[in-house]
Amino acid sequence: MSAQRRCEACEAKWGPAARWCGRCGERLAPPTARDRGPRRDRTVLLAAAAIGVVVLTTTVSTGSDRSGPTAPPLTAADAAGGDADPDDIVVVDPASPPLAAAAPPPDAAMRSCDLDDLADACVSWQLELPTERRAALAVTRGRVVTVEDSGQVNVRAGATGELRWQTEVPPDPGARVLPTVASTVPVLADGTLRFLDLGSGAAIGDTAAPVPEHAVSAEAWLLTVEGPAIRARAVTGELAWQRRLAPTERAVLTSGAPYVVAGGQRLTRLFGTTGQDRWQQDLGGLIGRLVASAGGAVAQVAAPQEQLIGLDARGNQGWAVPLDGRLHHLVADDRSVAAVVETVDGAVLLVLDPLTGTVRGRVPLPGTAEATLTPVLTADRVVVAHGGELPGLSIVGARDGALRDRIALRERPVDLRPSPPDEVVVLVPSSGTRPPRRSVLVASVDPPRVRWRTVPSSGLEIVGTTPLVVADADGLTVLDPDA
């Protein structure tokens, strides 16, 4: 038997990992001896709470009469290394809607970071490069790449700012830096794609190329979607293969794996090395979003109700989970799948096992799904940024789907990036400033707190997080997230 937390406002009981009451939103009191009780039956109804710990148990209701995955949903007691107590399972009467949620107070320990002060502990180094002079900025393999509109390309060490090499390409204000391939930096300028050696800047190869709609790195090739074709280029500039797309086909590049969706519902995965068909599968409905998962993919399919379908490396369907609303965001890695769905009761975060489709958790989110950003996956957490009346971050356990905490923010987030291993970087607009200015926040997700926040700056954006590089109207700054 485990101690429970009791809400002093409404007397509701919650598991020891919960910090906020899911019924009234008040902070929970520490567990006491009188709060110890027998372990609850694990066959429970879905907790319909606005803020609190929500875990799906053996009987899961998804709002559909379609059968879900055959494997029972996992709890922390079932999952190896689970990070929640079995008593986190909660029972809330769905017919009794929760009261208005109270926002957690902002972190009092949050401090400011001044981008104009080189003596500030959070500032590693700076480079003056005004907006009107820059064409492209990128962070790749720990180095910072800048391309000026004059055609000058500079690569600097991310830790120190030391110039590693410099070269020239044709002047082009619309120059692009594409994903790194086989230790080269592909730079597209004036209609020519050049593969520059990451160590020396020497041009390995080049080729004529248009601006791609999408580009990913796949082994020793750069995969691009260019109009009606998928193309794979070697670092010598040679076209390794290409595949023309029919008017009824569209291409999807995910984690280096090329896919073709034909007729809306037939999915074909291609070999990244040859462009030949690896497998083909008719999913029986219109295919929407598609993301990579553990050894395969997760697809959004409407057949006729929206559902998520898990496919293994050979294209075999392993599981299907019906959705009781409209899907807004879908992300996955080898450990978990996260989906933000707009239901009749509001926005919900679903956390699933990528191998079995087991629903690990279903967490109500403040505001609407449209006001949320794409979730990010850290080492052991799913983080969702949301706006609405309670702007902030919701932090959920990736292995058990339990809400860990919420971080309240004064403004709605407009960008969210992971900063390995246990931090996130958030971009927020600063209210009441003219012209509009923005701030970057660095937040720890375990334990949940805001480390620091930059002083608002004009045109501020996040360039990359390894290292953490931000750019404003005057130039770029490399920051120390742990300062």
C-alpha cells in the first residue's frame, strides 16, 4: 500500500506522484498516514480531468465501438522501469465535469538572461550578423554554419565560436543549408547544390538543383522532394536515383525513409539506397500524417473513423487505435508515440507504445488542440506546449502516460524544441511590446522548472539546440542551457 495525496480543497485523493488536483486544480498536500489505503482495482473508468494524473487501465474507452489493441494497457506496475506508483490510477466520474482549473504559479526562481551582456553566465559567445546580411543559419554536428547574402560561408565551433573554415558560394539572399550528409554540409545557392566538407570546407561535388519542398539525410544520400519527383544525390553531386510521382501520388520523407502515398490509401516504402519498392500496403482509408516509429511507421488513417495504425519494418499492420476526435499533432521515436487530439471534451494527449499500440496514458490539456504545438520527446518525457487561458507546458511520463507537472507561462509558446537530454527550449512573444519582441526560455523537465529567460529581443528565433543558438535582428548568440 502506498501513501496518497489529498486535496485540501475538495478532499479528492490522488496517487503520490500527482502534484495538482485533477478535479479543482489546487496544489495537493503531502501524503499523510491517514491517507494510506488499499490499492485500487485496476479496472477503472477513464479519468476526465482538466489537470491531474490520468492513466488508462485494463478497460479503456476511446469513444468508439471499434476494438483497440489486444494487449492490455500498461501501467507503471507492468512496465519495466516504470516511474509512477500503481496508486496513481484514479477514478473520476465522467458525468461530473471538473471544476475550473487553477493555473500553477510561475516559477519564482526564474531569472533573466541578457543577450547583450557577454558577462552573463548564460551567454557563451556572440557573432554580429544583422538580418539584412544573412542568408542562412544552421546548427549541425556541434558546429554553427552561417551563409551571408554575399556568398561567404563560415563554419564555427559551437562551444567556442572559433572559425574552423571559410569559403565562397555565389551571392544569393535565398541560400539554404540542407541536412548534413556523410560529413558534408549541402549548401544550395544560385541554383547550384554544393556538398562542402564539414572539416575543411572543400567542395566534394556539386549539381544543379531547385529549392526542395523537403529534404532529409539517408545514409550517404541526400533525399529531396522536388515537385513531381523524389531524388537521391550522393555527396559527389551524382544523382543516385529518382522516382517520378504520378498526379495521384505524394511523397513523405520521415527519418530518412522515403514513402509514397498513392490514391490516398496505398502506402509504399522505398529503399533509401535504390528507390525501389521495399513493401506496399493498402491501409483501407485515406492516409494523413505519417511518422517513423520503432522499426516502422505510424499512420493516421480515416476508415471511416480516424485511427492510428502501427506498421512494422516489413509493412505489416501490428495494431490500430481508434481516435475519438480530430488529430492535430503526431510524433514518435523508438520509445513512444504521442498524439494531440481534439475531442468533444477538449484537447487530449495520447501516449502509446510504438510496438504494441498499448495506450499508456490519456491526459486532458488546457485550451484547444489548435492552440498546442507539436509535442517533443525527451529522454523520458513527452512535453506539450499550449496556449489558451492557461499557457504553459504539460510534462507527461513517456513510459506510463502519467501527468508529471505543468509549468505556467505568462505568454503562449510559439516554438518548442528539445534540448537533450532533459530540457526544452521555448520561444514566447512578449506582450505589450512595440515592435513585437520575443523571449527564449530554457526549462528543465525533470525536475520541472524554468531555468532562465532571455530579455525580450526583436526578431528572436531559435536556430538549433545542440548547441543552443538563437538569432535576433543584430546577430546570433550561443547560449548555455545549464547556466
